[in-house]
Amino acid sequence: MQKRKRAEVEENITPNLIPMIDIMFLLLLFFMLGADMSQRQLEELVLPQATQVKEDDNKVEAGAKSNLTINIHHAPDGNAPCAVYTNGGICREAGHWKWAIRGHDYTKDTLKDQLQIEAQLDMETTKDPQANKILSARRVLIRADGAASYGDIQKVIEYCGLVGIYKVEVAAAKPAPDKKG
Amino acid sequence: MAGGGDQADNPVAINVVPMVDVIFCLCVFFMCSFKFKQLEGKFDSWLPKNKGDKGTPVEIQEIRVAMFWDVEKQKVRRQFGTRVVDEDLQLESLIKSAHDDFKAMNKPDAPVIIDGDPRVPWKDVIDVVNICKKLSIDNIEFALGAMDK
């Protein structure tokens, strides 16, 4: 019988990693640039939709402090699932709704104090003739879930008024354009 | 970008495996935290400077949309004057005609007051705001409940 010859030269089967690294770098670059860190102060919630809403340009007036965003979102304690909210219903459990500023939750009592502090950070320079006092120049954006109770938003507006913040805005989502049209 | 070339030519071989591991981890992190931005906007709703915190009586010169929460039906009931209005289009035409009446009376700045039950969902309030904005009414006011003492 004829013996088979063993291959004299061992084949180098080390994969070339360079193209993979190139692609990985590109992917990394894409995701790093795509991750908008300014969104971190926005809680995940379902905004009410409105066709007439004007686009938020996130512009801050020269010399002014950044806009303050108050999120009113559904977050049951311990992240326990809420059947009513999950099924698109109107949850009216008071403990399931949170008021958050920069990721920190506040109660009705603590929110007023926090708003007082925020208002003091950016006061107008002159006394307002209508209000007969110095008001705050701070802008407040109320981002409330569509299912949140109007009473919660009323409370935030009331507190803003009490601490001298009058530049209040409410957030809404622009509906996605109709693809049929 | 990283270049190619024959590995045998390179006397200093760099072990790239740890780097690939790190890039993988970074990629996974950014992929998981990536989310598409929702198109968001806002309505300016600046508060009146000289009223609201003292409960001053106001002369009724406004268009008022009352909103009640029907607990049994889990639904909002909107009322314009004494009329119950379910349809958006109907409410739009009622607000428009009332606004036109105020304009004819030389009071084009008469506000639309949204007077809602605290249990009313926010999205229904925004619907009314949206109708007002559609009619180019900028003077919209939110009626507040009793203040905390």
C-alpha cells in the first residue's frame, strides 16, 4: 500500500482580525455619536400627542440657566407591574405616579422646596410691575405622561406660580407623519 | 484605519484580542443604551404674573371648557356651557364661534379656560389645548383647584 504523504508546510489558520476591528470601531463610533447624553434627564413616558405642538429647539437664552424639566411618570414602587397602566388604562393609584427632576423623585412636599431652590438660581434683575416682586427667569418644562392626572400637573403649575416661576411650558409629542398621505 | 500587510513582515506582533474584547463590551453598552429620539415639542403656557396665587375674583369674560371624569365609564366628559361635547370637531366649532363672538365684542384676548377635574387624564387636556392652538388662540388658561394652605 502506498503511504499518504503528510503535508510538509503547516497551514497558518490564524484569522485576520484587522477588518473586524475596523468594523467594530465604526460601529462603536456610530453608537457613541448616536447616544444623546442630554436625554438622560428625560424619564421614559408616553407623551400626549398634539399636531400643533412647536418643536423643542432646546435653546437657552444667553446668560440664563438651563431649562428645568419636571417629569410626571408612572413608576410603581419596586417596579411592580401595574396591570391597569400596562393595558392602556388610566391608573389612579397615587403612589404609582412620580415627579422627577434629573432622575430624582420628589413628593408633593419636597417638590415645592426644590422648585424654590431652582427658582432662586436664576432671578430676574428688576421688579416686575404687574406682580410687584422679583420673579424667576427660570424656564420649566412639564413632561407629563398622557395618562397622568390633570391634578398632578395643576399642582406643579401652582407650585411654579407660588415660587415665582412663570415661564412654564408643557411637552407633547408630534404624531408620526401619515405614510398614506 | 488599521492597515493590512503580511504578518510575517512584522517583527513586533501585538496581541489585539484584549482590545477586541474591550471594543465588544463598549459596543454592547452603546447598543443597549441606544434609543431613537421621539419627536417632542412644547406648548408655551406662561403663567399670569399678577393673579392666581391670591384667589382674586375674576369677571367672567372667558370661554370655559369644563372637563369631568366619569368614574363608571372611565371616560372624560367635556362640557361647553351646558352642552356636553364628545366630538373634537364639535368642540372646535363651539370654541371658534365663541371666540368670534368675543372678537366682535372687541375682546379678542378673551382666554379659553380649561377647567378640569384633577382626575382627568392629561392627554385629554392636551387635546383641548391642541384645538385652541389650531384656532390660533394663544390665551389659554388652566384653572387650578383649591390651593394648599
